[in-house]
Amino acid sequence: MRIRDYLDAEWRPALGCTEPASIAYAAATAGALSEGELRSAHLLCDPRIYKNCYAVGIPHSGGRTGILWALALGAALNDASHGLECFRDVTPAALEQAQRLVDAGLVTVEVDSGRTDLLVDCRVHRAGGVGRTVIEGEHTRIVRLERDGKAVPLPERVAGPGTTDAPARVREDLAQRSFAELVALARTVETADVERLQEGIRLNQTIAHHGLSLFPRSFFHMMGNDSVTRLSRLVCAGVFARMSGEDFSVMTLAGSGNKGITTSVPLTLWGEDNGHPQRRIMEALVLSLLVTSATTHSLGALSAVCGCSNAAGIGLAAGLVLLEGGDDQHISLAMNNMVGNVTGMICDGAKIGCAMKTMTSVDAAFRAVALAMSGIGIPESDGIIGRDGLESLQNLGRIARRGMIATDAEILRIMQEKLRRGSDPV
């Protein structure tokens, strides 16, 4: 595997949360298959897409939130070419059309409760006919297009980088590798790769610094100002801004902008603040990304557990170990420390509350690494901890994929009850 191929699959820009962006992209693609006045839009999705769109802010929407607005705005767009940055194309006219659909009850959502992988199935009805787009597995992986019920050939652009099953294959590959192999791969990073990494760092640091302006002074006064607190606060601010729908693109990691922020912002700033060579910082960042992707494979692209703590936090810890001069044995200890600490933090959808979870994950990563670099790791005798860090990550995956099925279903029921009693944020 070359790092450039990895980045093609996993290091990609998005505006707003990736789940509503995926819905809008699908709806815009479906809407473009017919012409005339926009009449209605319908979405069939998996439970976790629903969960991650329930309360999150939508960029360029005037403060709107939720899955109905993601669908309505996507259907009203004239262009889907910007993919996961399609909310940038929202105009006052599109917003007006979306408002009309929502107010008239012409935007509907159905959840396939038995679906375990990502599904976005959009039908957009215009005066000239009905278009349909089906996305499966990854946020932009279109597997079927229809016009008035008849299949339409997939355009060549649909088969481009990031729109195939490449992310899933990359994650599976990485999940089979040892920590030593992942470190060796991280050290193959080239100059062109560094330029792409730095573009993502710039995007993610920009939204993080902007997010600080959204918090009151008391937030800074009560938390202290040591280095780790400043970094965890900065990550929290970036995620808060993103989940609020602020107009800043981010560089996503493994399908999640919050994972991209959680890994890249604290690691690179810690490295720079402590005088580490730029080459080492980039290698550590790549390791952080690789471990996050590998862990995402174990958990699932959309999971019952919080990906920011249980994947990105774990990836951050691995990168910090390499940055501080540790080896694969120290990484293994750090993985045990993370799994013994953050396992079980639930994912109850994308929303501004994710900001606090990312703050917790950053703090946990630094503590896990500080212990690991001192030779201290949670032992195999404790709970779900394995014989080494890799087995601990496998056990974490078992908890997420099998053990928390009922938890995920109960979360969905709670959200649907809120919808029925009229507290849906849309």
C-alpha cells in the first residue's frame, strides 16, 4: 500500500457532518435525473445514518438541523459535483424550495431497522419524473441510479477515488497488520503525501480556532491552561463548530470529520510545541490515521460506540507514542490503556455533544501514552484487555459489533419517541 492511495481513500474534504452531506449528495444526484418543479423527496436509510443526522447542524441552512433538512436541501440543489461539500451550493432559492417541502410535509424518511451497514436510498420527485440514488457502504459510493424506475448507467465520475469500496478494503488491509508493520508503513510517507496532509491540518486547525470564538470566557477560565487542556479544548471547539453547521470544510478521516479533527489537531500542535522535527510529526500523524482506519474496520464505519474516542482517540494515542520515541511495544501498552478506559462510550448520533466526547478522548489519549511510555499498561487479567494491544482492539470490535446491538437499537427507539412527541430538532 502506498500512502497516496491510502489518502485517496480515507483523507477527504467535507463541509458539515458527513452523514447529512451523504444524504444531500444522494438527493441532489437523484434530483438531477429528472426536470421540472420539485414535488417531494423520500429517504430510506439505515438506523445509524438516521441517528447521525437527527440533531446535527446543516451548513448554509440558516441554522436548520436534522435529517429532513439534509434531504430537502439536497433535493433542491442543482449540482451534486461537489460531493460531500455539496452544502456549499445552497442558495436562497434552494433554501426556499426546501422550506416549502418541509412545511408541506413532502419530505419523508423511513428507517430500515434491520440494516447494519450504511444505506442512503433517495427518491426525488419532480414534475418531469422520479430520480433515485442508492448509496451503500461508504458515504459517496453510489451503487444504483434510476429514472422513473429504470436503471441508469453510472457515470464515470461515480467510479472515481473515494466513491468505490476502496475505503473498506483499505481498512480491512490495515486491520490485519501488526503495530510494527503500521509504523513501517507510516515511515514511507513522501513529500507529495506531506503536502496533502498539511492541507488537511490547515483545514482542521482553522475550524478549531474558529470554534474557540463560539465559547464564552467562562469556558476558558474554569478549565485551566496547561498544554493538554489547551489541545483538548481546541479539538472540542472544532467539533462544536462543525456540529453546529459552521461554514468551514474539514478533512475527514475514515468517513468522519470529527475523527480528522481529533487526530490531526492535537498531534501536530503537540509536536510543533515540543520541537519535534517535521518529518517525525508527519510520520506520527500518518500512524495515527492508519490506526484509526484499522480500528474503524473493527468497529464498523458507523458504530454503536463513539468513533471519536474508540477509533480516533486510539489512533491519536498510537501517533503520540511514535512522536515521543516509543516503539510497537509502547503502542501496544497505550492501546490496552485506551481500550480499558474509553470502551463503551456510546454513539447517540452526531450533534454538538460530540464536542465533549472528543475532549474526553484527547485527554484519555495523552494519559494512556504517558503511562505507556513509563512502561505501564492495563494487564490482560483486566476485563476485556487482550494479550497485547491488537487483541484488545479485536475485543473492542466484538463489544461494538455484537455486544452493543441492543444498546444501538434502544438509542434509536429513544430518538423515535422524541420524534413522535414533537421534539424532533427538524
